[in-house]
Amino acid sequence: MAPTNDHPGEQAAGDPVRLLELRDTPLSVDEIFRAVGDDAAGGTALFVGTVRNHDGGQDVDALGYSCHPSAQEEMRRVAEKVVADFPVRALAAVHRVGDLQVGDIAVVVAVSCPHRAEAFAACRKLIDDLKHEVPIWKHQRFSDGTEEWVGAC
């Protein structure tokens, strides 16, 4: 349902892209959740990606993320496309870079919209496009001593 702008709460409240960052420090789910708080939003969807202990049938010991210098601007482009395609009130995305251990949070994205279905769809689009289009690479180290690079795009 598109906003009708009949109610003052439906008016745009500035840039809905509230937080976009690449960080080499631990991520806070609470920070990202707070960043998308909006009184006109009836639904907030949040996705947290963590480092799992396996991939492709192999045990993962640890991994590292690195990114291209254009990654921040590509994150902005992806976020602005989500904002253009959905009635987003607020959006945030933060991705770790550097070395991570099993269980660490690697990425957190969140979107708030007037309704839950829109929030779910926008959040899914945000994480899917971030993973496919932003130049962030994962270097996995396996228990058997092998390793592999996985490109996001």
C-alpha cells in the first residue's frame, strides 16, 4: 500500500538511509535496530548474519572479510534502490571487515516501513542485493588447513 500522505506522519522525514557502514569492530544489533526507529513505521524487519562453523561440507575455523574501496558507495547505491522500490521510513546496514570467529556477527541490516509485509520484502531485498552487488569478499579458513575466497559480486 503506497502512502497517501494524508496524515503528517506519512510525510518524508529526511533521508531514510540512517546508517551505512563497513566496520572492523564488533556490530551491535541494538544500534542498528535503534537507527531504524520511526514513529510512522508499523513494521521493522532486521536480519543478522553470523559466521557459521561449516560451509560446503567443510568445518570452518574462522574467516576474514575485505572490501574494495568502492564498497561504501555501492552500499549507498543498493540502499537507495531499496528506498526507491519500497515505502521505507528508515534503513540501516553495517558489515564487518577484518578477521571474525565462528559465532561473530558479520552483517546486520534493518528496514522499517508502514506495514510488516513491506518491511520484510525491503529487508530481504537489502541483504540479497548487498551480498550480490557490494564488493565484499570472504576468506574462509577450514579445519583441514585449506582455505577459499568467496566473492560477493
